[in-house]
Amino acid sequence: MDSLPLHLCILRKSSALINRSHAFFHSIALLAMLYYRASSFSLHATTPSHLLTWLLVFASELFLSFLWLLSQAYQWRPVSRTVFPERLPEDRELGAIDVFICTADPKKEPPVKVMNTVLSAMALDYPPEKLSVYLSDDGGSSLTLYAIREAWRFARLWIPFCKSYGIRTGCPEAYFLEENEVDQFVEVKEKEKIKRKYELFKKRVVGACEAVSIAGHDHPPLVEPMEQRWQVIRDDDTSGNEDSSGGHPKIPLLVYVAREKRPSYPHRFKAGALNTLLRVSGMISNGPYVLVLDCDMYCNDPSSARQAVCFHLDSKLSSSLAFVQFPQKFHNLTRNDIHDGQLRSVFEMKYPGMDGLQGPMLSGTCFYIKRAALYGKEIGFLYNSVLEDYFTGFILHCKGWNSIYYNPPRPAFLGTATSNLNDTLVQGRRWYCGLLQITLSRFCPPIYGLLRMSFLESMCYSHLALLPFASFSLWCLATIPQLCLLNGIPIYPKASDLWFAIFSFVFLSSLLKHLKDVQSIEGSIQRWWNEERIWMMKSISSHFYGSLDGILKSLGMGEANFTPTNKAITEDQTKLYQMGMFDFRTSAMLLAPLVTLVIFNMISLVGGVARVTVTGGWDKLFGQIFLSFFIVAANYPMIEGMIARRDNGRIPPHVTIWSLAFSMLILISGSMVLALHPMN
């Protein structure tokens, strides 16, 4: 008799039906819109400049329509999954798991936060003799080494405490802050004792921050298993960091790894650190499964290991299953989430859709990967891009591996989302640079992946691969119709024309589908509006610069760099984020394009309305007026940051002045070009 299944996969039929119906009607409208552009081409070729503006707008709409078509692969077959960990075999039959945690800069990644992630990983509900935790310190900092030694001492109390009382939140900082943690069976004295020891641990680590050095990019290698120090620590320990029974409780192996780094030798960023951990762990524990975590992404549910094993041990999946991807979720998000830190479109829409195909992409953290999947000529995580996760997952799928996406009711992992505009834009710039590095290589997904994976899966990868180029199309649509509006040149059909209804349908269809997707996860209209705004801001600024970086690096005109996201957030930044206000303290280079285009659209809106009021022409210029109005309305917080705000997070006056000058330069030079004589 067949054994009971370890998991179930359920097709979301209603979502699939809605998605496919919307795709059908929206695609018809897009075809009609593109037909209008092509058929009315000759009417707008009166001058070279008019022809150029028409071609740029047409090319932008055509490219964005093609991107939308590729994105429908995400929506085609969304699924959800359920697991049954209670049906797993006995512990002695489970495969070992190695946990990889990477940190690089103790200034941006506070050691106390990193050690909380380490401790939460050690507290996973898995046989301790089959669980090993490896911390990669790419900064080679003596502070991080000191912190992990202190974390090991505290773990001798924390891990038995979690096991004894069934604590679900294995991160001590989160556990002691939670009011709703179900711990009615925990003895008050025992909890207070553990809390005192944790505060002492924090005090020691924080106190050491100013006394120790950060090695950075020039340091020798060091591998230190913590258990080798236990005998010395136990003999010298006067803090009581030993379990009350006086014995030696079984806790997972903990290993500190700092690979050698020299300024003259390429270290390959996070991919290099992960491959070092693969080699080191292969000689120590060599677990068949590897959990990869960012240093701030703590384990919020100790059962995640058993949940992942439910898929890896499935006889029908095991031979071809490379990894199980969990969503990245965050503990510091506000209700409105002005930066879209939750990455809703990725983890609530794209990944469930890809799970119904060949599986989700690799997401850099929160995944259990099979060690055997990292094999062949390119061993381990791949180096061709700063997005080592996306590239490695792509090659795995090309080689025939599958993946699983599992989104459990209780978040398996919780991290810290970006809570200021600077980190959001810097992160987006790095991501899009990495995407374009792969797109412009011999591994270009639309070409390389087309015959190596399922067609719909290749559409998903192709969508992301080509997405950086969308920033150029959006720049065109944010400037050219507005410039033509100021010069009385229509770009869209008359408002009374039937063709205008087609353009309106495409616009409203996109907005309403987005609204439906947001509300499907109980999101508010305000959150939908915030997502629209931050999408515009990222596209015009960080995605544009990231695309330029990727192009320059592919041409050998720039060097790859990896800037870790800052996890050390100041109190005033947190306050602004919680109030739903943008903190505009970022580099002028990232901020100036945003301010320039907002000012330019304000000028376009006011000048366009004044023009049609005096000379008429509302009918033929209404589409351009509305587009300027929509951009200005969506970016009202930037107008507020330029004019009304006086706090430290406002837009600096010098950025506003320079952006105004750039706007006038675009207006004057553009108007001069549009005034060229008609063609013969």
C-alpha cells in the first residue's frame, strides 16, 4: 500500500480563470492600440522631429506591450501547497542540513542582529546532530568573531530552553519583544533567567563594537568551529552560561568562516562567500541539504526544515528537485508600505505562478537547496553576475532541475525590509545591474533558455531579463508626450474618437488588475497607490542607473560592485517610515532624475492646461494632459518634499534648483527640435 503523501499541490482555479480572462481582453486592446499606431504613422510624419517623437512613443508602447505578454506566464497556472511534516520518517532517517549565513560589514549589519539569526537557525526543530550552522564573515572582523563566540556561550542556554518549552520564535530578540508568544507553559523564573543572560550577551557584544577592528578586504583565512572552544569557555565561565543540569546539551555545530581576501584578487562577492562555505562544510559536515539565509533573515518557524524535507523526500519529486524556496517576509513593514518592501508582486504573484510551471527562481535567501544540484563544470553558485541567485537558479532550470515554492501560514523567516528611500534605490540599482549582466552575456535567457526549459518558464526568465530596458521606455513616456503637449502636438487620439476608448481601456485595465492583485492579499487602496508610485520612482531612478551600469560593465567599462543593504537604521528614519513619509536623504544622482521629471510634468500640466484654455484643443490634447496629471498626482510626496516639508528628510533645496534647471533645459532644447521645418 502506498504511504500517505508528504504534501499536496492545489491549482488556484479561480485566480487562473480571472488571470486568463484578463489576458485575453487586454491583449485584444493592446493589438488594437498598436494597430492604431502603425496605421496612423503617415499622418504624423510631417517633420523629422515629429516622426522621431512618434517612433519613440510607438517603440516604447510596443516594448512594454511585449513585456506584459511575457509576464502573463506568471499568471497562467498559480498553485498553492500544503505539507504534512508529521508523516516524515524517524529522525535517524532524515538527511543532514547545513545552514549558510553571510555577513560582510558589521557597520551596516549589526553583530547583535546577525547573531540573532545564527541563534534562530540553531534552534530549528531538527535533530541537533544533523544540523550545522556556518557563518561567513566577509569582513574578517574580530568583532564578528567575538560576537559568534559570545553567541555560542549563550546558545548553551537558549537552545535547551527553546527545545524544552517548544518555543516557536527561535530569535531571542523577537521572542522577548513579542506579547503574543504562546508560552503559558514556560516557568516565569526560567524565562527571566534566560532574558537576563540575553541582555548580558547583548551588552558584551555592543560594548565590544568600539574596541575591535574591521579587516575589510585584506585579511587571511580563518575557520573556527565553536565546539573546539567549549572546554576552555566552560572552565572559565563565571556567568552561568551552562545548562542547569551541569551537563552538555546537544546543540548544532557552529562554525565561523572568514575566507582570505586580498585587494588584488577577485572575491566574487556573495557567490564567492557561499562557495567557500560549500567547500568548508563539505569537509566538516557535508549535509545533503543547504539552507541559505541573509544575516538579518531569522528563522521565525522552527519547523521550516521539516517542511522543506517534505518535498525533498518525495519519491516523485526528489530526483529532479533542486531547491525549495520560501518567501522573504519582513517584521518591520507598516500597513501602507510606501517602499513596497514586502515585494508583493514577486512573492504573492510571480512565484506562485512559476510554481505551477517548472518552479520559482532562486531568491538569494530562505531556500533549502540540494547540495547535489551544485555540480558540473560550474561548481556551486555562479559568478557571472552580482545576482548570483537569479543566475544560478536559471542555469539549474536549464539543466532540467525543478524547484518548489512554499508559502506557509506562519512566516518561516522574517527579515528587515528597506525602510528608507536610499536603501530602496541602491538595492534596486544593484538588482537591475545584475539582471542586465546576464541578459548581455552568452546566457541571455530569451535565447539560451528557450530550448532548455519549458516555454512558459522561459517566458518568466525572459521577462525579468528584459525588464531593465523598460526604464528607457518609461523615460520616453514621461517626457515626450509632455513636451509635445507644451508645443500643441497631439500624440494620442482625440478624446471624442473611438480609438481613445482603446487607450483608456488599456490604461484602466492595467490599473484595475493591479488593484485586484493587491486586494487579493487584503491590501488597501492606499497600498495599491503606493506601489504605483514606488514603481515609477524605481523605474526612473535606480532601475535606469542599474541598466546603465549593466551595459557599461558588459562593455568592460566598469567594475562589478556589491553594496550590502544597510541594516542599521536610525531612529528618525524609522519614525518617518512609520509616518508614511519618504526620507529623501539619498545621493543627488539618484534623486535628481525623480525631481526633474516631477517638475517637468508639473510645467507640462500647467502649461498644457493654459494652452488649451486660451487656444482650444482640449479634445486632441486631453490624453497628454491626463498623463501629466497622473504622474504629478502619483508623485505628490515629492512635491511636498520640495515645497512644504522642513524636516531633515525633505528634498535638499540644491537638488530642487538643479532639477528645475534640467527641466528647463529639456523644455527649451526639446521645443527647438520640434520647431524644425516640415519635410519636403
